[in-house]
Amino acid sequence: MSFMMSMTPGIPSSSSSSSSSPSPSPSPPSSPPLSSPPVSLPVRTIPGAYGWPLLGPISDRLDYFWFQGPETFFKKRTEKYKSTVFRTNVPPSFPLFLNVNPNVVAVLDGKSFSYLFDTDLVEKKNTLVGDFMPSVNFTGGLRACAYLDTAEPQHAKIKNFAMDILKRSSKVWVPELTANLSTMFDTIESEVSKDGSASYLIPLQKFIFNFLTKCLVGADTASSPKIAESGYAMLDRWLALQLLPTVKIGLLQPLEEILLHSFAYPSFLVSGDYNKLYQFVKEQGKEVVKRGETEFGLSQEEVIHNLLFVLGFNAFGGFSVFLPTLISTIASDTTGLQDKIVKEVREKAGSTLTFDSAKNLPLVQSVVYETLRCNPPVPLQYARARKDFQLSSHDSVFDIKKGELLCGYQPQVMKDEKVFDEPETFQPDRFLKNKELLNYLYWSNGPQTGSPSQYNKQCPGKDTVTLTACLFVAYVFQRYDSITGTATSITALEKAK
């Protein structure tokens, strides 16, 4: 979800709308990295191994996707090597992915994980999903900004453009959010009344797509009935074909291995959908497209393809993972959390929601942060060593060689028992009681206390993402006294009295 910038009162913007672009230095003045130099810790050889060529990667792939699953895969190796830093293979891998090297150094505690975001030490060129990279034909033959390293000249231009879009969208963000939420919950309410329950996944995705398209692209999906009806599904298919080789789905094995993880999918399978979305942005988002060309020195193709990536991969994809988790966490709670949220929302949010409303809801903010801790939308983070350096975990120091790929599995990192008390337990007020823990909340490709800039890869809108989630919760509990549901459905809605 690395797609948005801070655009609310009291939160400083990390870029201006100036068209000038800085020199492509990987690390200009910024806040000190969390990856501080190792001090008084023993130097240890990185444990683990990659195994025999072909056989080692295949064995690890079967464990990762089939016999263990990602969570157990990383936990068992941590226990085996008695280390949160070790060598292993992470799929996809040869023999069917001939140009993909699955060898990684896993970094699985809060301290070692922080090195993934120190651009003095690591680079992010083509490492968004590891050594595997979907065909650039999915994005018109161009590498989107998410695949660019901070040292590449186009990175600053495109990221500044994206941040400018978000800054300018602040005027319509909250009104569009609440208007589209009203449409979504009208639909859900009607279905619950009629059938006793309602799946909210499709209404939610339509809400996310319509809302973000208006805010980011400046285009109203109502101007194209086909896009309004099916645009969200077009993005789903486009996203799926890029990511399926890297994701455990949970289908019956060995069908999942044979059908989903054995090859990279060709872009022509979704080229028709993508071209329709491209033309929609070109025709309906003319103002934003023109600004990218004239103020940021980008070609029309660069503007539109990056807009679609930000909209589809980062924003739509991220919210489509995160919001269902947030809904189900709250809707399935039996501890009285909803009563506390209702009280806070009714007393502090105000009758008309604004960004300030969200900032006045400390419990809701903590619930959002804790949901991101327990279920980070992007489970894996990668970076490649820019040079030789020493990396430290909580108890050891390790030598990393230039070119080695580091891999962090966030669901385990976010449960580091040396950072979080009772890490396996969802504690709604965890970040209300201890705001220092935000230093170790990394969902945004950096710490929540970090400062996104064109010189790093942190989600430039980390604050806006969390504030939007808070506004989502506030809207729900202004409208309802309680909601009941599961990971996919709402089964009861009690209207506010």
C-alpha cells in the first residue's frame, strides 16, 4: 500500500509540486536509519544453506507453498538455526523460472528487518516481489516506480508526481470516501435485511475502486458504465496474474503447485482489460495526466502507466487486503471493543467527518495500528545489498555481501517478542498505551514514525492510509451501534439510535 502522502492539516508534506527533480543520490539528508551500527554483539556466520542446485530450491518451494505454508516455513527455520537471520530459498524458483534466483538472507526480527529500509546499504531495483519480477508488459513495457531504486533518476520524478496527486486530492478525499461508503452500506444493509447476511467483498471493492479513481485520477467512473461496473474486477485479474506465482492460495494440492506456481503468466491474458483502463484514464483523467507531463517532465505513457500502477497495485490492492481484515477484526470481537469505539466516535469525531476527526480518535487509531501489526497487507519485503556491510539482529552481527537479497516476513517480524508484549494477542489499546511501539510498525515499507521522501521507498501516504481507515471505522459507528460478521460477510447491523 505504498501509495499515498500525508495531506492532512498538521502532517507535513514530503514533497512540493515543483517540477524540478533532484539529483539521483540514494540518500540525502534524512532521519537516521533504524539500522544502527552493531555494538558489542558477537559476529556470527549466517546459518542455513541453499542446498543443491535445483533440489534445494524445489524442497524449500514445496515446504513454503505445500507442506508448511509461509508462516510455519519461517518459524521452523528460525527454531532450527536458533537465529532470526539465516539463508534459505523463497519461491518462485527455477527450473521453471529460469531467470529467478531464490537465494535470500531472511531477516525476521525488528532490528534486522529495519536494514531493508536503509537506502545507504540496500537498493530496491526490481525487488518489489523478490528476485522475481512480472513482465513489464503488464505496465505497457515500462518499469513502474515501485520497481525503481532511489538512485534511478525517474524515481524522484514519478514519486513526486504521485505525492502531488495525493496532496491535490485532499479537498475531495473525505467527501468521496463518505459518499461511496454510504452507497456501499446501503447495498449491504438491503441484503442483510433480505437474506440475513451479506458478503461485503464485492461492494467493498467497488467502493474502493470508485473512491480512489475519483481521488487519484480525477475521473468519475459513472462516465463509463463498463468501467463503473467491472473496473474493480479488471484490476483484480491484472493483479492476480502478476502475483500468483508468489502467493499461497490454499487450493487443493498438487493442483495449486501445478496450475499457479509453475510459470509466469503472460500479460496478454489481461491486456484487453488493461487497455480499457488505460483509455479511461487517458480520456477522463486529462488534468492529472497533463500535470504529470508539464510539471514533472514525464511522458504521457509514463504518467498513465504509473497512475494505473498506483491506483491498481498499491492503492486498490492494498485496501482490498487491509479493509476486510479491519472489518472482520472489529465485527467478530466479543470483548466489548465496539462499545468503546462507539463511545469514542460519538463523543470525539464530530457530526461531519474530516481528517481532524480521525486524529481525535486515539483508540480507533490504535485498533488500526494493531490490525496492521497482526495482519500486515504486504507480508514480504525485499532489498538487495548495495555494498558489503554488517547487519545485526538482537543478539548477533552478520556479514552481508554486496548483491545478496534480504527478505523479511512481516507477520513474524511484527510479533517479535523482544519488542511487543504478548505478541500473538490482538490488543486494541496496544499503541494507545505505548506510542513508542510505532517505531517498530513497518507495514508501510518503513517505520510508522519514519518520514517518507523521494529518497526512500516508504509509503508516502502512510499517515493518510491510517487516517482513511480511522474514518472508515468512524463512519461505520456513526451509522451503526454494532455490526456482526466474519472475514467475508456481515450478518447483523444494529442502526444507531
